[in-house]
Amino acid sequence: MKFTFKAALAAVIMSVGLGAGSTVQAGKRLVLPDLDWTGAIVTCRTIQWVLENHMDYKVKTVSMPGGPGVWEAIRAGDIDFYCETWPSYNPIKSEYLTEYGGDGSLVRIADTGIIGASGYFTPRYVVEGDSSRGIEAVAPNLKTVQDLNQYKQYFKSLESGDRGNLIACPEVAWLCEDQERMDGLGVDFHAQNMGSETAHWAEMEAKYKRGEPFIAYAWTPHWIFAALDLVEVELPPYDEAKWPATNWPQDITFKFGSPASVEAHPEVVALLEKHRLTNDQQAGMIYEVDVKKRDVDEVVDEWMQANESVWRTWLP
């Protein structure tokens, strides 16, 4: 896997319009990634807001999928800092970060404050029914992922054929290993990747509105749990030796950068060390962006203006 991503890195950099040495310009300039889930974008934009409004920095953002490609771009010096990584989704951390046994070519800076949890979820009506909607429970004894086999006929789709269908992790680059997890647990389900976070939640909401059975990957913090009444379908407890045939560990998310960027921008590092968001703070902004369809910069600006007592504690 390492060599595949490294071989593809040049194409990734070209596709986002970066060039070698783009972060070693003089002056207060930074390149930050716009990652492919709203929570990470919100986290990074709160940092960017302070940098641009109170620290005289110019920030360029680059849209990239989270995962090994952006880690390599930071290591190569094309991006300066990563605002929110979920460590259980990044096996290459053991190559780069000393805390995980790596070579120190990337530097862990500080926690984000976001504590993430991932898993598989199904509507409550699948297990308990919903008399108000005339929905009968089709899987009353569904408690664990292994229980899915006895109910797979209710979860079939055009994509899955005779197998059940899992609405899987939306981005391949996140390395969720959903199909490997199903296969490792002996669960006869097809992991369907929707290709984007937007399509993922839209598929869940459409099935929920129709009262159809489904099981889907989801994570917290997220607005989806306020919008839909979901119950978790249990995975075996996290075991690094058996992963991915287990649950994810709880994710203490954090920020990191390259040694060169850390050395060149000590006041930015000081900001990153102090910056924190809570799950509830982030989830509120995610809701405004993803559900109310508001512009992310408008939402972040509104939040920052209303929470000066919070962000002033972040200043170096």
C-alpha cells in the first residue's frame, strides 16, 4: 500500500495544483488541506479564521481526500499542517510519527478536542418496529454484526445480489476496510461505497423516509443522530491484532505537520497547541452546513463572532 500511494503522489499533487516547494516561500503563508468530511473542514476553518483575522497569515486551501495521500503531501512539504486526523483510519502513522514508532518525518502537535467513535447503525424501527408508521420489526434479535446473517434477505440491494448490503464508509481513501471486516467476521454482506459523504447521508435518509431496513457506517460527532433514530449494531471490541475484524478504537483526533513547517511557523504551532473544539461545538456547525445547506465560511464566521471568549484563549 505504501508504494502505491507514494507512486500516485505526483498525480495527486498535480491534480490539486501544487508544486514542489510551495510552502517554503518567505512571509506568513500557509497551505492547509480542505479534507473530505465536514467536521475536518470546520475544524480547519476555525484555525484559518484566527490565522487570517488575527495573525496576519495568508492561507491557501487545497481540496484533498483524507488518508495517505495528504500525509505524503505534508511530508513532501506541499502542505503545512493537518487540522484533524483520526488515528484509527491512518495505518501509515506508524511510518511517520514517533509516538507510533515512525521515523519522525511528521510531527504530532496537539489534540483537536474532538473525540470520535465509529460503528455500524440501523434504524430503531428495524429492531423494534414503529407503530406510528405501520412498520413491523424485521430483525427483532439484531444486536451484533454477526446476527446480520439471519436477516440478510431484508438488507439486499441491486448491488449486493443474494448478499445483504452495508452502506459502507463513503471514501475508499479513509481505509475503513468494511468488506474485509464483513469477510473476517463471516458476515455475508456486500460493502457498498457511495463515493462521497453527501451521497452516503442522502442514501440513509432516503431509505429511512421510506421505512426500509438498512445498516450503515456512521461516526460521531455528527448531525445524522439528531436527524434519524438509529441504534448501534455491535462489533467485537477493538483488538489491534485482529483488526479490521473488530470495532474501531475511540479516536482522540489530533493535528500534525512537517518538521520544516513546525520550525518555520512557531506561532502557528502555538495556536494549534491551544486550539480546541468540543464534539458539540463541531456538531452544531456541521448541522448548519450539511442540513441547512449554508456556506461553511459563513457558518464558521458566525460561530467565531459569537464565541470570542473561546477563540481568544487559542491565541499565542
